[in-house]
Amino acid sequence: MLEPLIQNNVVCHALEAMIFSSIACSILGVIISRMNLSSIGFTMSHAAFAGAAIGMFLGGNAQVAAIAFSMAVAALIGPVSDKAKMAADATLAVLFAMSMAVAIFLISYMEYMGKGLSASALLFGDVISLYREEIYALASVCILSIFFVLVFYKEISAIMFNMKIAEASGIRVKLVYYILLFIIAISVALSLNIVGGLLIFVLLVTPASIASQFCFNVRSMFVAAPLIALSVSAFGVWAGFEFTLPVAPLVALLLTGVFAISVMLSFKRRINTKIH
Amino acid sequence: MSLIDLKSIYTAYEGGDKPVIKDLSLDVDRGEYVVIGGPNSAGKTTLLESINGLVKITHGQANVCGLNVACSADEVRKRVGYVIQNFFFDPFTPFTVEQVVMMGRYGRLGLLKHPEQSDYDAAQRAIELVGIEDLVHKTIGTLSGGQQQKTMIAHNIAKEPEVMMLDEPFSNLDFYAREYLQGVFKEIVRKGVPILMVAHAFDGLPDIPIHLIVMNRGRITYDMSCRASEVEDIIRKECKVKG
């Protein structure tokens, strides 16, 4: 897509992937952060990590397995929370531990069997060796996330405001919530190869947190968060290749830096000290 | 058939050793002003949440607006306004009063439908009726408890419900706001929409016949019409509280 502008194919693929991933994750991040479900990013990324480990263990496609396992975990979050009468955050913590245990168990077992499974690509990502199909998949999930917010905007905004009030209003909260979980699962699983399981959390949470420092309404947050994520990611890819630095951690650090600055400069916290 | 028709319903929470509501029957018709009183943990809020399907009815039959609550809870909630008892909005909640009132229309609209001019008009009428025009552009988290309460009442009026349920709607309001809103509720009832109001303070009730329900330990102990001035005395007597 960006080939006419960027001659180097590797840089071009990395930039495209980072742009799509950051837009999808930051849009979903706005919803997640308002619903106090930030740990969903952590859980889903580790579910994708465990799924990829299962895929490798079975000799299949790691990414397909990552998506399948993430979706299975996403399907469990809502019903388990409802059945166990637990806060979604507690369910996420249980599923995170389970995912991590599956991943570590399989990696350790394969090392013991002499098969040698490298987990570093899954943990830290690898923007250099991306296939075109992966970028198309990321573009699709990016469009899906935008489409989801546009189509269900009124339901999403009501749920973000207050889940119980939304339910009492007659909004089909569970349906929208479950769709949201599935889209997060796919986005995280597909982004795993780019930023890795450990850093995907940054793309989900940080751009929305930066936007919340300046935005007074949710509509502007949905615009600001992806713009911030896109700008910082694009700069991170350029800087990473220009100065031979690891791209994903660099993007994570840049986003964290922007967050720190935004907290210091946020006018939402200013107190009017004028007497008249 | 009554707009609310409960026949010997029971409700229980998961893990609870006893039903919260036991063998409760209730009929509410159009244009009734129902006041529900009783001591703490009598089951008043649970009754409201059973009517709109937020709490599952374990036995008995509940029909609201001609719909079976057990089968069509989502549909019932689209037609029933419900001002909940406790809510908290953090100061950074990124929604203005105008947006929150408009959200009252969303359930009625259903999935994949966008608000039309008539929906914006209904929200505007609710804002004017409750008297919060000066707050519309403020974010809800920055308002006082009373202003938030008024916003939530407007949110439910904008819905144009067939039944309006209010759970302690005056808990954060001063005397003037209570008196003003009682006038608003009287007007809603006059249009034929029944109001079910759980309350602990009864000053300023409108001077119209009141359908008084007194609950104790999950059962209705009093279900009669009375004058507004009699409500407090009857509740005290029923709950055996000395005046």
C-alpha cells in the first residue's frame, strides 16, 4: 500500500503493520480504558501467546492457533464472569494465569524434548519478517474495529458510561460486550508478531490514556487516540530503522514518554485559582 | 390486563439461602402513582428490578406492558424507565449531560439504528421538563449529586417509557428540587404513565390518590389507595415504627 512512497520493502511492511495495529488497538483501547478492563489487553496477549505455543507444539500455524486460542479465551470471559459472579477483571486475571501456564508449560516441555521453541518472537515481536498476508489481515482487523465503533457507537458509548444503566435502558449490553471481546482477541492475536505479547498492552492502553488527558468527550477520544498511536508508531518505525534500534520497544517507550508529558501538560487538571 | 401484572412471584439471588421476594402479587394500571415503602432490605429495589427483568424471577408469572418478563426482558426494559438508586460517575467521565439524556433513547431505538430528529426533540423536552438546560454542556462527573440525579431522571423521561420506576429519586435533592420534581412526576402520571417510586421520605407527594405498597421481608403487607398525607403514618404503622 505504501510501496510508491517507501522503496525499502521491509520498512514499508513494518510501517504498514504498525499503522494498522496501532489504529485497531488504540480504538479498542478507548473502550477498554473507560470500562476499567485494561487487564484485558494483558490477558488476551498472553492467550495469543499460549495459542501460538500450542500451534508450534502441534506443528501447525502459530498465528492461526494464536487467533483460535484468543477467541476461545474471549468467549470464556463473559460467561465465566457471569456464572462465577466475579468482576470481569478477576476473571481476566484467572485466564491470564491459565494462558501463561499453558505457554510456559509447552515451551519448557519442548525444550526438554530437544525441539527448541523460541519464544522471543512471540514475546517481543518481529517487525522485520512480516508477510504481505499478515498486513492484509491487520488492515482487515483495523477496518473491522473502525466499523464496529461506527455501527455500535450508541451502544458502546452507553456501555462506557455505565453498564448497569445501559442494561436498564434496554440496550443489549451482553451482545455488544461479547463482540468487543472477540474483536480484541483477533486484533491482539494478529498484532502479536509485530509488537509481541508483552508490548501489545502499550498499544491498547497508552494511546487512550494520553487522549483522556486532553479530551472532554468520548467522540474526540476515538479520534485522538488512533491519531496519537499512528503518529508515534510511524515515528518509531522510522527512528528504529534509521538508527538501527528495536522498533517495538522503541514505540512502547515513545508512547510512554508522550503519556508522561501529557500528564504534566493536561489542562483537565488545572485548578482555577482566580478569586474573581 | 394491567400494565404491571405480577402473580405470586418469587426471586432469589444466587447463593442466597432464602428468596428475597416471596409470593408477591401486584397490579398496576395506567396513570397510577405507586409509592413503595418499608424498612431496609424489605425487597423494594429487588421488586423494581424483577419488574424490568434485571433480577430473575424464579417462580410465578410477571407481565409488564403486555410482555412476559421471563421471555422478553430486553423488550420490557425498552419500555420501562428505571432511575437506579446508587450511581457514581468519576470526575473525568467524558459524557455531557446532553449526551447522557440522549442515551435514554438508545434502548428504544434498538441495534443498528441511529437517532433521528424526533429522538433529539424528546431529549430536549426531557431536559426542559426537569429544568437542567443550563447544565447540558457540562460533563456529568463534574456535577453535584443532585444535578446528577436530575440528569438521570431526564435520561429516563427522554425514553418516553410506558412505566416509570424510581428508586429513591430524591436522595440527593434539596427541598425545592424535590417539590419541583414531584410536580413533574404528577404531570407524567396525568399523561397515563404509571410511576412506581421507592422512597424513605414522603414530604411533597403530589395531592393525588396514591397507590401505597408497604413491603417487609420480601412480602407486601399493605396494598391500598390512600391520600398523600396518610402515606407516612401508614408506613410507620405497618413497619411498627413509633412516630
